[in-house]
Amino acid sequence: MWTSFTYRVGAWYLLLIVSVAVLTPPVSASEGAIVGLDEAIRKTLSSNPSLIAFGYQIEAQRGRLTQSELRPNPELDILVENALGSGDFQGVDRAETTLSLGWVLERGKRQARVAAAHASISVFESEANLRRTDAAAQTARLFLDSLANQELLVQTQAAVTLAEATVAAVGKRVHAGRTPDADLARAEAQLARTQLAHEDIEHELKTSNHRLAAQWGETRPDFLKVSGDLHKIPEIEDFKDLLNRIEQNPELSRYLTQQRLRQAELRLAESEAKPNWRVNAGIRRLEQSDDQALVAGITIPLALRNRNQGQIAEARANLAGVEADRNATRLQLETQLFAFYQELQHSLHRTKALREEILPRVEKALADTQRAYTAGRYGYFELQLVQSDVLSTRMALVDASVDAHKRLIEIERLTSTVMTTSVKQP
């Protein structure tokens, strides 16, 4: 069975069950150079270069939060009056010196800035959650590519073995004078083509393994093979049940945090429309009488016009746009889910037909034809034709299984649905 995986990363709970194949118990690369899907995803979530890079953006937002919490510094004001003038005000004997401290009253602006900064961090954390989900799904896709290429390598090796046996059988008939030399040449050419196809799959497997290892930052794979079985598929729920799970999609959840951010930005814009007040208090010294006195004051700007009405209108429009974007995204996700579900049903139907109806028949036909060829009742053309049918059917079965698993990955990514039991074939 596929081993389901649930990871907690930071403050987020990431749930993504990917049913690409039915896995054997995970074996670490250090133990047997074999990697399972759960191990591949664990490595991706901890070491993916893109995820690590995005983490610094979250740290930058935390710096913004720290900055938003700072209050304005007080101001020291020194004022000297009635000094260095003319007449009685020559010198500093009649001077009045005022030493005061001033404070800016932001009238709720700091709280609004802090709330907006917190909301912005939540948006980035939600984006990080979405990126982790996408990275896990991409790892599952690449894991499937490697698993499929491994299966194709087995099939092409079987084809090579069959082609070699055919060359030997045709050679015996040629030497016995029962078959023309042209049949042997055709069989040898077919063997060469089959060996080339096998070599092509070997190169594709190396490439897919490198792409998979790159998901956790490795330039060279730290494994030799992946573990899994393409021909076992988890059971899926009814479409209506899956449709109800769309709300669990991380992309829709992100809009909730964006909505809170836009609300905080609106409150900040409204608070910015209020002018700051400034208060000051200090001591004044009068040189002439050698006296001191307390002074205090407050500065209140006259808000004759709303100087922030443009930003308030922008913030309101952004807030309304979030809900519109969410509705559009939900419609898109529902459409994608329907398409993937239909494609999955078709892939399952193809898989069942190929495995239970077509492949047994062509394999029986191959066995019968081989016996008839040995007995001299069939020629090489009939043998080669039925061999081609068997090989193409086996390849088609692999393709159909891969298609089914690809659709499962996308359905689980859209709905975060756990699918771990055996599939119900149509």
C-alpha cells in the first residue's frame, strides 16, 4: 500500500496523501539505495531549494512586523527667546530658555500597522503551505516517472529476451532449410530495435531519477531505484464527496488569509486619514527674574480634508476583489476536479480491459503461435505480429496505470483526500 504521509512544518499542518503506487515499507538510500515516496517527500519538504529560498521571504516579513511595532521616538526641543537683540534685550540677561520633550500621538496607527504586518505574515505562511503542497505533489509526479521507467525497463528487457529467443528459433529453422534467410535477418533487425528501445528507457530512467533527486537539492541521485507497484491503485471516493472537499484546498485557504490582510490594510488606511497629534512638556527659565516655569502644549492639525481617501478606496476595492478571486478560483478547481475524475475513470477502465481481457488473450495467442511456428504451421510473419501485439499491450497497460496514478495525484492535490484502500475497478 502507499504509505500515507503527514508532516507538520513550522506552524502549518501539511496533509497531502499521494497514491501514485502501492509502496513497500520505506527503505532509506543508505540501507539499500532504494527510496520510497514517503522518504522522497520528507526530503523534499526539508531540503527543497525553492522552499528554503521562500523561507527567507517570511523572515523578511517578520522584520516588517518588528518595524511596525516601533513607536515614534520622543523629540527634545530647546528654544531660546529674547536674546542677542537690541536695547534692553542685548545679551542674554532677559533671555527665556525653554527645554521640552515632544511626543507624537499616532491615534491607533501603530496598532493598525501591527495588525497589517501580522496579516501579511499569515499570507506568506499560507503561500508557504501551498508551495509545500505543490512541491510534495511534484515530487510524487517525478517519483511516478521513475517508477514507470523502472517498469518499462523490465518490459523492454523481457522484449529483448523474447527477441533473442526468436532469433535462436528462426536460426534453427534457417539452418534446417525450413525458413528463408530473410526471416533470420528480419528477426535480428527486430532484436536490434528492441535493444535500442531498452537502452532508451535506461537513459530516461537516469534522467527521471536525477530530476527526482533535484527536488531535495541533490545533483546526483542518492538512490538506485524507487519502490512501488504501478498496478495497485487506491480507492477513490464518489465525485460528490470529493467536490465537498474542495474547500480544503490550500489555494482557497490562502484567500482567507488574504481577506484578513485586505481588511487590515483597510483599517490602516482609515487610521492614516486621522492626523497625528503632538504633545510636548518642559521647563522654561526666565533669566531676568531667575525664575522657572512649567510649559506644556498640544498640536492638533485641522483635518479640513480627507487626505487619504484614495488609499481607502483602493483598500476597499482590494478587499472586494479577494472574494471575487476566490469564487473564480473555486470554479476553476471544481472544473479541474471534474476533468481529472473523468479521466481517472477512463484510465481505470482501460487498465481493467487491458489486464483482464486483452493481455491474457494475446499472451495465449503468442503461446499458440510459438508452438505452431516450431511445428512449421506458421511463418515468421505471424510470429512477429503476435509478439508485437503482446509487447504493445504490455506497454499500453503500463501507460494506462501511469495515467491513472497521475490523475490520482491531481485529485488528492485538489482535495487533500486520503485514498489508501484498494481501488474499485469499474
